[in-house]
Amino acid sequence: RERRRRQRQRVVGCFKKFVTFLFSHIGLAALVVGYSILGGFLFRWIEAPSEWQEKYRIREVREDIVEQLQSTATHLKEGQINATSFENKVRGVLFHYQKELILAVKEKGWDGNDDMSESSVQWSFAGALLYAVTVITTIGYGHVAPKTSAGRIVTIVYALIGIPLTFLYLSNIGNFLADAFRLFYKKVCCDVFCCKKCERKRKRERLKMRRRIVKNHTMGNSTALHDMAIDMDCAYDQLELGEYTDLKGNALNFVDDPFDYEDEDEDAKVTVPVSICLILIAGYIFAGSVLFTLWEDWDYLTGSYFCFITLSTIGFGDIVPGTDMKEWASHEKLVLCVLWLAFGLSLLAMCFNLMQEEVKEKIKRIGRKI
């Protein structure tokens, strides 16, 4: 019985460690990546056979149309039909082919490419991976969508689990990156490049300390301040060293001012300006536009438009990289697009977190002034 209890405790301990790891930064990132890869394999397994079947069907329809046109032309040549009948038959054949094409594109998801090679299918692993990521990030390009009943049901279940998981990951990684960038901004921008601002901050702290010392001596002694031989600068230096005495050796047990503590906390808390966050977002969009312009032969406006629509999770789907199968390494483009998207959403979450903190601090300052 004691052995079973120890085994049970060991299992519970391992389970707690596993859950703790899952909700850590690395655990959530690994969980989202694994869930996306699983979705890529799953949707490829479900939808790829249907796409292959539709390619074969369209090829058979086209071959049948060609045979009908050849037979009609032969009848016209042999004099079995006149020119008017030939024209009517050709119109009927083309109209039937037109209806088949509309059905294939609109309801079956045919992309107009009947190449039977593995790299020509939309539901390759790269395409299915991009579809899975656009589902859980609520982007939803729409250029590729499941056409089978099983694929649509799996999409619903996959989204119900993946969307909350992705939002939890973005919130977690956004807070982590915001703290890291805030620390970087404090150490590099404030302490190195903003020396004048830090000097003004130290002067404010020195003035606060002087005010406290004056307040203490004013409350404890009714004599005039000029009778006290107190060197404020020396007293401030002693306070920094932990020596709480003036030049006469008197202890400086000054009274704390709650408003001064509030100001110190406000000075100690570092917030990143909104302008820097906007510069980071604009820079990432510009870098993405340059990258996709080189890949897809787009202009910079089109690349910037695609990057903004994607990162804002609007996702019209009118412009998607890697959809031209004649381009080189189209599958590699889709995978790199997934990586760019994942990092961009994390960066966006970090910037939103920083801007939210900055706006809160400004509202607090306005409230105190009012």
C-alpha cells in the first residue's frame, strides 16, 4: 500500500511538472508549433485525395469535349450536318464545358492547374500547414478551403481548440517579449543614449531628498533654517551611502512623504513610447514587403498591403504568396511565410502590450494632474 501511494505521488508530481512546462513560454511555443504541424498532416490527408480526384475528372471532361468537337467537325466535313448545325453543336459543347469549369472552381476548389505532379497540388504539406496556421490565427485567406464534409468538420474542431491555444500563446509571448524589450530600452536607450534625461531624473531625486530633510528639520525644530549648518549635497551623498546623519552628527530621521514615494515609483517604472512601437511595426511590415517583392515580383505597395492585411488578421486572400506554381520553390515560400507570420504576430502582441502600458501610465498622470 505504501508503495502504491509513492507511485501515485510520483505520477501526480510528473503530471504537475508536465502541465507547468506546457504553460511556460517554451512549452506553449512547442505546443502551438506541434499543433500546426499536426494540422498540416491532417488536412493534407483529408483533402489531397479529393483534389487529385477533381484533377482527374477535369482532365477526363476536357478529353471528352475534344472528342465531341472532333466528331462534330468530321460530320461537317462529310456533309452529314450543315454549318448552322455545326455551330449549334459547338456552342452546346462549350457551354457544357463552361458549366463544368465553374462547378470545379467554385465548389470543388480546382485552381485551373491539372498538372499531376506532387508539387502542383494545393493541399501539399506546405499548403495545408499554411491553411492550419491561418485557421488558428483567425486570418483565413480563403484561397484554399476544405471541400469535403470531413475536412469541414475537422476544421471546426481544429479551430475550437487551436484559436484559444494561439491566443494564450500570443498573450504569454507578448508579455515576455514586452518585459524583455522594456528592459532593453531601459538599459540601452535610457541609461546610454538618454543621459540628459537620466541626469534630470537624478536632479529631481536630489531635490526630493532635500525637501524631505528640510521638512524633517522644520517639523522637529522651530528655529530658522539658516541656523542649521546642513550641507544638503553632503547629506544626500550620506543618504546614498546609508549614513543618515548631518554634518553636526544629528540623525536625519526624516518623515516620509507618500506623494514622493508615488513619484519615485513612477520614475522607476519604465515605459516604451508609442512611437517606438509604431516604428517597430512599420519596420517589420516594410521588411516583409521587401522580402515578398523579391520572391513574388510584386511592387512595394502590393507587398506592404499584403503584410498589413495579414498581420492585422483581416486576411482578404486576394494576394497570397506561393500560389503561382510556375515559380521556383513555391512550397518553401509557403513555409517561410508561416515563419514570418508567426514571428510577426508575436511582435505585434509585444507592441500592443507596450502601447497599452504607455497609455495606462499617461492616463494615470493626467488623472493625478486633474
